[in-house]
Amino acid sequence: MTKFLLDRIEFLLSFFMLLSRTCFADSNEVVGLQCSASNNAITNSEYQSNLQNLLSSLAENAGPSNGFSKATSGKGDSKIYGLTQCRGDVLSMNCINCIRNSTAVHDCSSSENVTVWQKWCLVRYANVSFAGTLDRSAMATANETDYDDPDLVSKRLDFMQQLASTTPDQPFMFQTAELDAGQNRTRYGMAQCTRDISRNDCGKCLEDELVTFRTTIGNKKGWEIYGSSCSMWYHDFRFYFNYSIPRNEGSTRLSLHKVATGVMVALLMFLTHS
């Protein structure tokens, strides 16, 4: 009986250790802000009301439109033009929450031209129309100490180039892919363009980000480039199409790793008392 229990415990430990390594709960967070110079004139109630209406409209329209929407709010000098693009793999409810809870209202409250990059969505608005125009501005994030296998350098570059070249032809200009890195290892890539630009401009935008990858990021195991018109990601774990729990104000987020650990402890307690 004791050996039977030990065998069951060993199996469960192995199973949940594997689960904790392969499951990554996705979470939303702000990764970058671009705010124009402050203009105290736009802090008036009319402009702020227009801004709130704009964000609400963007959120409402993004859900049924596969994560993309553009809108305007207000008239005359108080008119605001807005656009949002959610990551192509994000659930509709998470997309809507990302837009509605955008930090732009608080962090750039007196700016007329604002771009907010979050893990799940891009939110842009300005006092002039910009939709349909390629914007090459971008920012990159990478782990400075986590380097990838040097033998993968050329493979990885070819992999991301292939992803960049085929993404513009996808229905929503969004695509994910996997790279067989050998020795039971996998690398994961994702590319996306905002759906207001042409497919040709999408290709140009992603090529610009490939240049950033080659010249600035180097041999990092994980990196993300967030642009106003396109974005690219690369990691050694599958970061896309993962189930997510929206983060509510004042609440604690529960990751899949913690869920797995909690179940494992409960099962072990059950086994040891059976």
C-alpha cells in the first residue's frame, strides 16, 4: 500500500511539474507610453468627456470587430480621433477591459497625442486624424541577462523574417508560429499590424522592427517590439492563446502555475490520508 501511494505521488508530482513549466497565464500590463507635450486647455470638462466617450466607443466596437476599432468624439477644437488594436489572440472580454481601463486618461491627462502600449491592446488618440497612415515609432523590451543559444541566431532570424513576410497576407494581419530549436526545445513568434494600414505598409512596418531585432536586441531569448502600426514578439515559451483572468481593481491575479500548485497540494493531502 505504501509503495502504491508513493508511486501515485511521484506520478502527480511529475505531472504538475510539467504543467507548471508549460502553462503560462497571460496578464495585462502597461509596457509603454507616448504622450505629447502638456496642453492645459484640454483639461476642461468637455474634452475629458469626449475622451471618455471615445474610449467607451472604441471598447464597444472592438469586441464584435475582432479586436480592432476606430472612432471620433466631439466637434471642432475638442474633436478627438482614436484607434485601438487588441492582440489577435486575446479574448474579447479581455480586449474590451484593456481598452476601458487604459491608463491614458490618468497618465497623459493633459496630452492631445497619446499612444499607450499594453500587453493586450494598443490605444491611440490625437486631435488630428491619423488612421490609415503608417507610423514607424516603436519601443522594445527584452530581458538583458537571458541570452539564447548562439547556434540559433541564424535560425531565429530566418524564422522571424518568414513570419514578417507572411503576416501581411493573413486575414487580420496577425500570425503566430513555432520554431523547432532542437533538443526538444521550441521558440514562439508572433507578428501583428493594426488593421487601418495597407498590407504593403504592414510589410514595411514589420521589416523596420526586424532591423531593430537584428541591430539592437541581439541574442536575447525573449523580446517584444511594440509599434504604433505593428508589433512583434519572440519567446522561449508559448505566450499566446493562453487563458487569462482579467485583472480587477484591487484584486490579486491567480496564475495557472498557482492553480496547478494548489491542486497538487490538495491531491497530495487526499492521497496521504486515504
